[in-house]
Amino acid sequence: MRTHPSPGFSTILALAIALVILGAAIVGILAYGSGNQPAMPTVNASASTSDSIVKLMCAQDAECAAYCGLDSCYTPFCDGTKHCACNYTCEPVPAGNADTSAAVTDFTSCAAAGNPVQESYPRKCSAGGVTFTEVLANANGNAALNTYQSSNTNTVVKSTTLQKLRTDDRYVYYSGSITVSGKYKELEPTTLLGGQLCFYADAETGYLIPRDPNLWGEGNADTRLPWFCFKDQATAKTLFGINDDVVFRDTAVACIQGKATVEVSNYVVDKLESEVFDTAELGSIVAKDAFTTSCE
């Protein structure tokens, strides 16, 4: 008489085969993932965060982009190294192969030695735990009338010649006028901050834009770039010869910009840490180039 395996034995055998297949699949997936996922960069002892977003500080753009799955990294961060936002808790990577043998005594020698440069305004360079701030000269090659000594640098930084009138919970109001050179720029009206004609001061005159070293409290400096938007947009666009309906009729135009020198007054700093901007009244246009649709 023929015998048959009991139902209990068949069930155990099927379960064992299923477990073997599942284990093989998991091993294959892990092997594939380890072959395609870049290794976590070498890190040192301290992590860095900003606004609760963890930053991965990488020595090379490619490493940063590959690890976080982004097209590129962005700068600046506190020490000028490359960073990208990602979902991994990562820690700083040395900024590069800086030449530590060269004597570093100021911003120029620090940058020349290959140390990380923070693209703030003014620029800053860090070497051996010391931060050097770039000293900018005015049009006559002299220091500005108003200066302040930064607590974490060894240089005197030029400041605005505008006079602070008053401050409230959100705004800081200044009197006086300044003449700055740089570029005027407007983004397509339907984009974030679009439709606003703004001005970005250059390195020679940017120090005239108010950037208080204690704006958000003692030692909590305003390190934003020197830019603002014109308070009376209609008047400013008329003086610059900009008609939004005409300029942005072509949907391929994302922005316009051009070089100019302008005189502005009644400067107001917006302290809100969000998508806001400072404002100033346009007094006159000293010089300007025609705008183009090729923007940086």
C-alpha cells in the first residue's frame, strides 16, 4: 500500500522553502543597494545643524550630490564648505587640502592658502580656528566713517553711513541717503518674490547697506547679502523703463537684469527671518545699462 506525507510535514517543507527563497532575495537586494549607494563620507566628531535641517558637509560637490541624491550642493555655510540637505544625520568633513604651511595673517593670505571662504558679505576665511574678514575699501580707498569690530574676527568691518532712526518688533528704520552700484533685477511675476524690482549692491558699495552685527541680539549678526527692493515699485519701474506686461509677455523670459548706480533713501530693514526683503526709496538713477533677459 502506498504511503503519503502527512499534512504537517508538507506544511513545514513548504515554509522552509519559502524562507530560503526570501533570504536569498534579501541578500540580493542588500548586495545591489550596497553597490549603488555611495558610502557615507568620513566625518569628524561634531555634527552641524541649521534651522533644524541637518546639513551634510562634503569635500566635493560630486560626493555631496551622489550621497544626498541631489544635482549639486549649495553654499555658503558657517565655514564655507560645500553642503546639501538630506535625510541623513551627517557630520562635517574637512573642507579640502588647504595649504597650512603658508603664513596666514589676514583674509587675503587665508584665501590664497586654499582655506574655506564663506561667501557672506564681507567674505570670511577660516584657518586654524581663526576667522579673517575681508576688508573692503570705498571709492577713495579709505575705510568707511562708521565701523564696528566683529567679536569673532581680527579685522575692522566697514558699515553703513545711514543713521538708525528707530526700531520695532519687525522693522529697523534709517535716515539719510546712499549711492550704491550693482545690478537691478526682477523675476517673472508669477514666481516666488516675482514682480518685485530689486537691487543687489556690488562688492565696492555693498557695505553701505545696513547689516547690523547685533540685529537679532548681542552677537547675532545680520549676514544677509546687501540687497533690497524699491519701495515704490511703479515709480522705480517707470524710471528704469520696465513695463511688465511687455517684458514678460514672452513666457520664455524668466527674469531681467542690468547694471546700474542708484541713489536711495529711507532704508528699512525687515527683521523677519522668512521670504521678505528690505526696502528703500529710489531717489535717482545715476547711471544704468539696458536690461537683458540673461540672469545670473
